[in-house]
Amino acid sequence: MTEVPVTSVAGRPLSSRGARTRRRLLEAAENVFAELGYHDASIVKITEAAGVGQGTFYLYFSSKKKIFDELVLDLNHRVRQAMTEASSQGGTRPERELLGFTAFFRFTAEHPALYRIIRQAEFVSPEMLHRHYDRLTEGYVAGLRQAMADGEIASGNPEVLAWALMGIGELVGMRWILWAEKDELDPDVLAELAAIISRAIGAPEDGR
């Protein structure tokens, strides 16, 4: 999926300096929303964390709600990119699945705010919550459908399978990455997850 180029509030393309400032604001917002929650966060706190003036904020975002929405899309883009790049290194569908999951867990460890912000979106910006999951599933469903057509995995409903696998990934990440405060899954947990994924997708036992 092609991402829409970012612009200023006025709709002008950003310079390199402007893009860096916008990135600083998003990074600051990620930390502030995760720490304080949407309602206690403020533009003042975000700009202070980013080291820019309030006037600068309004060159890039029109409101607190707008930067929150943009942050959801930004996190979504980055986690999808990480998972896509990792899974492309796999030779079989089970390998690609596990590599994608591992990339998701790594991103979660590096950006624990992902869970907190997506959960806030359920109440603050439901449309962004839906867009987040729609974007995650769009390419995923297509990949599973192709794997079914190629006979790599069992035939079935690729959309249901995609949502089921994402549910597994989110809860495993919450329990064994966030709550355990670890950067990666323990080997025994990873092995069990690999077995569960293989059974869920109906992969041949020899992996081919």
C-alpha cells in the first residue's frame, strides 16, 4: 500500500527540516499519550517533550486529536513495515508467519506505547482503531489467500484466519513481552507459538 506523503497543515510538502520536526512531535506524542493518556495529555506537554514552541505544533497538526490520529497511522505504518520486511525472509508460509510475529514482538518491545495508544483509540478515535486493523489485515488476508491457492496451507476463510492469528499475536505479545518486560520471547514460548501457528494455518508437517 502506498502511503500518502505528509504535508503541513496548509497542505504544503515538508522540507527535510520540517519532516524532522514533525517526526519529533510524533515521537513526543507517543511518549506523552502512553504515559498520561489522551485526556491528561496536552499540546503544551507534547511540545515541551519535543522541544518546540506551541506555534510550531500548529504548522504540522491542527489539534491534539489530529496528532493522536496521525500517531496511530504512523505506528501502524511502522509495525506493518517491520513485519513485512521480516516475513519476506521466510522460505515457507510457517517461516514467514513466525518471522512476522517475531518482528511484531520486537516492535512491541521497542514501542510499548503501541498497545496503550491503540487501546485509547477505541474510545478517543474509533475510526482510527478500525483503520489500524483494516490496514493490518488487508495485506495479510491477501497473503493467506495466495498461500491457500498455492496449497501451502489449508483452505479456509483467509479473513477469519488473519484475525485469529492477529489475536494470538497481540495477546502473546502482551503476556510475554510487555508484562514480562522482555525484548523477545523465551525459546520455549517461541517454539510453542510456532507449533500453534503451524496447526492454525494447516501447514504440512514437513513445512513444504
